[in-house]
Amino acid sequence: AMSSPLWADRHIIDGDFAAMSSPDASAVLIGDIGGTNIRLVLVPDALCGSRPRPLHSVRYQTAEFAHLRDALARFVAELPAGLARVTAAALSVCGPVVEGSAICMAESMGASGWRLD
């Protein structure tokens, strides 16, 4: 089994990133979409070349959602007020990506899986 990334169970907002706690600042959403868990982390985009500490991160059970868009809506709803806005995203998925579309096939994603365009 693969070990969890360092950010998987953290929720960090601190003074080091006070400048990023602003709707004028931008951030990148990084996600690992698996059959068991969905892990999402928001990092300041100005620091993406380094090892930035997350502004916000969560781990959800995949089976709690009908589709990834529902998990993303929950993530956005749970963001602390005034946090940086998401301007880009990078997701790893549990399935093939063909011509820009991913088909995530896992029992928790239903018989047809999740199609991500």
C-alpha cells in the first residue's frame, strides 16, 4: 500500500501565510482521487516550486460522494473565510486518462465510475 502524503491529515493556516489569507492571493488545488479516499490540499501558488505548507487540506471517504464535483463543492464550502482563491488544479486519478478525460473505476464510484472531463 502507498503511504499517505505529508499533507494528508493536516489543516494548517498560520502567520507564515498571512499574505496568502486573502481573496486577492491565488492558490493551487492539488488532489489525489482514489477509490477509498479523496485527498485535497490548497497551497499558495507563489510557493509551488518549493515545499509549501498547506493553507487547507482534507481527506474524505470517496463513498460519501456521488461524484468528484460534490467533494469539490464540500471542500470549497469548508474553506476558511478570506482564504486565497483557487486559480489552478492538479489531480491524480484512479483510472486511465484518454484524450483529456479520466474514467475513475472503483466500487465506491458506482457501476459506471466517475467520468472527469
